[in-house]
Amino acid sequence: MLRTTIVVSSLFLFALALSSCGCGSDSGMLGSSPSGIAFLFTVDEDFDQGAMLNVNHDSPYTDQLQLNTFTEPFPFINVAASSRGTIVRINTDTGEVVGEYRSAPEGRGLNPSRTTVDLFGNVWTGNRGEWDYIGDVPHGSVVKIGLVVGGTRGDKNPDGSFTPNPTGMYLQPPFQYSTAVDRDGDGLIFTSMGLGDIRDWPDNTDGVGGTDKADGDARVEDALDECILIYQRTFDADQVRHVSVTADNNVWVGGYPFSQQTFHLLDGTTGASLQSFDADEFNAGGYGGLIDGNNVLWSASISQAHLLRYDIAAGTGMAIDVGQSYGLGIDTNGYIWNSMFTYNTIMKIAPDGTIVPGFPKSTGGASGDRGVAITPSDNHVWVANSSGSDVSRLDNDGNILKVISVGSAPTGVAVDSNGKVWVTNLNSDNVMRIDPTAGTDGLGEVDLTVPLGDRAGPYNYSDMTGAVAIGATSPQGTWIVVLDGGVPGMPWSQIRWNEEPEAFEPAGSSIEVEVRAADDVLGLVLEPWTAATNGGPLGLTGQFVEIRVTLKPASDGTSPVLSDLTIESAP
């Protein structure tokens, strides 16, 4: 049976994720004594103490967590301001620019283009301007930028104290959500607060990525902005254009020039290279792409007139003939849509790599077709026509429904958590939001414009919101909670879940529980996650403990149910 319900309001329903020795209701804490403590999450008020992404406890299925009917991304879009060498983050609900970040240390190659959001809201991008040699091998570069939501903005005083100030340069916890790292240990997060607020990133040690470390760890040390998390140099893969997120939140990156079409799988936490393959043998790939729900990597190659289909598990690939292969999108049936640049056409390709009969088809509007995105509610296809000033809307058979006027030289399109379509306009230095139901014909028109300032050059056409990663690559929902055990060094001994009759885990679905602990709440992000076994020992210590529960559906979309969860400290 289908145990999911539609959430009408914004998906980003993050409740305060820091709970002080309780779960918000009298039933949340089972007991507290010098010999131990236990927390039980079982009713709505308990679960509301955590951050919920794509999970709900909506009526009639209350006092439990299940997946939303449609998994949706965080309410942010991350735009590569290519000409400035920065990434601009915009709240898709309000249009507010919430941050701008360098894509590389000072003096390094910049020119970011493809931005890809992972399963936890972090954004990755490659730098097309990086092809420097390390030794005698060209290396590209990629950066990972974290996300902070909430907190109190203010100033840090000379004595280390904090003063709230709406124009201050620091954020004080507690946060609604954060993946930032408190590198200087001051208990605050120093990060960009808006457009043009770009924090310095001196190249003291970060410029070589993880190449000078035995384990390849590329976590950033020098950036003043504490949302900048990883900077990795990519061996024999320069001018990186392909960046795509895997189902386990690692990232495939690929270089594009013919002699350096190497792809690397990077660890999503450390940036270390886990495995590689050379796409030269396929004469395809490297020009952007995505990973589908079957763990197949798709990557365009405009100059080689091929689309790469690479089965990651099997290690086998094939080149599909697609003239001027450019932007890629994926619909809810797993079909790939590949724009064909100046041909002003689009190709539809089945999951097995077979071209659908009748394709390619014209996209209408101006030529220069680049970015492609799919609205999951209707499987309509949106194409950015960069040689003009419009975006085409097609149905799932490739029929033209409408050509919508936007800014000059639109290059990228992406779908946000409300089902609206965003377009980046290269020559207009802005982004626009299209309401798909607006206009006299109900087929869409622009309802918001966000200026990015002079010399932004927003070039990207990729998964700028994370809709592909969380909707196609790995549909899932997450609940995260942080607890305060009250004393440093608190031993956390056991965690168990789904002991109530409402528990439900159909074949093919999963409930994954991970835990980490630290004596500093901001230090949690530096601790590795421990995969928990139901009822098994934890063996973790720290005043603060963080629990992350991930729900993944069965192949038919049926959601598992988390009915309850208990964590205990040692007696």
C-alpha cells in the first residue's frame, strides 16, 4: 500500500534541530539519572524537534514519519556567476540572494559553469579555468560549498563575545540546518550573507587539493568562508565540466579536453578520489551530465557529437550518436533528454540507450539549445534557447507547447521545490523564475527576476537546485536531530527503532540510521557518521549527539515508515 501523502506547503519545514535534554514533549525523554539517559521519538511533537526534508507525519499517518509523494530539493538555487568566479545562492521562495562564494583560492583558475547540488544541500562546481600542471600532469579543480539555514546574525567582539546585529558578519547557533565547519573554533560561522559579500580565500595550502596528502583528503583549510568545505585538484581531468551526484552522495567529476577525458569518483565528505575511468576510449563525455536511478552516468560531448552512457557498476560504456550533444535532463520515467545546440532540436533516449523513434524533434524558439530541465508533475521538458531570449516548453512526446520570453542568452534551466522553473540569462546578468501555470494560456510566464550584478555571466546548465539528485538519482527523505546530553563525554550506548506496530519497511525500501557525537555542537560536522544497527551498540561519546535517518522507497514508490526511535546513553 502507498503510505505517502502530498505536502502542499514548502518542503523545507525545518524545525529547530537542537534539543536541550528533551524532545519537546514530556514523553520525549524516557529518563535521566547519573546512570544514564534515554530519548524516545514517537509522536509528532517529538519528530518536530528535528529537521525534515521530504518526510512528513501528515494526517492520517500521524505520529510516524514517511516519505512525501514527490521528493523535492532544498529551496535554493546555486548559480555559477562564471565571469566573476563565484557561486551565488538564491532562496527560490523569496528570490533573496543569501550568499556568494569564491569557486577557488586566490590566484587559481576560476570560471565555474556547472553547479550540482547534493542530497544534503551542498553545492559542487568545476572550474573551467583550471588546467594547471602538478608535476607533469594537468589537473582541474572542483569545490564543495556547504549550507547554513537560520542562526542569529551579528558581530564578534574583541573579547570573543557575540553581539546580535542584522548587518553583522557572523552567524551564531543554534541553526535550523548547517553543513558548515567552524574552522577557527570560535563557536560562530563566518560566511557570506548576500550578493557581493565574498570572503577571502588565500592560497596557502588549499591550491593543490588533496594531492599532497596520503589519503587524498581535500577539506579546505585556508578559506575564511566556513561554508567552503572541499577544494580538490583532479588528476588528468582539467577544465572540469561534468559534475554529478551519486545515490550515496559521492560525486563524479570529469574533464573535457580530448586528451584529458578522465572521470573521478570523489568522496563526498573528504574529496578523495575513490575510483576513475578514462572516457577517451568511448570518444564521448565530459561536457556535463547526470546519474540516473539505475547508477548509469550520462555525459554529453558537443565536439564529438556523442552522448556517453556509462554503467558504473559494470564499468562498461557506449557512445550514442547525438549531434552537438549539450544539456541533459531526465524525466520521471528515466528517459534522457539531450539538447542539440545549434541544430535547435532535442533527442529523447530510453534508459537502455536506445533513441526513441521520431527523435530528434525541433524545440522551436531561438537556436543555441543548452540547458534542459523536466517538471516532474507533468513530465514537460524545458529548454534554454541561448541564441535568443526564450525558453521552450515541450510535452513528453516532444511537441512544442509554448515559447516563453526571458532574458538575453538563456543558458541554464532548473526546477525548484515549488515546481517552478528557473533560467539563468548569460548576457542579462540575471536569473528569472517561471511559474508554469501563469499567463493567459496557463502555460507559463516569468514571475520573478533576480539581478546578479555586473559581470556575473551566469553560464550554468545543470542541476542547480538538486532536483535531479534527489528526484531521479536517489529519491529519499531525511530526518536529522541534534540532542544535548548535558555533560561533556556523554557515552551513547545504543539506538533502536521501529519497535511499534505501525513500523513498515516493504521489500526494496530501506531505513538507514547514522549517528555521530562531539562535545561541541559545531564540531559535529567534523565527526564521521557511524552507520547504526537496530539495537546494536554505538560506542560514541560526546555531549551532543546527531542522528540522521534516511528513508528510501521501494521500486514502486512505496514508502517505509519510521514509527519510533530511541537512543540511550550508557548506565
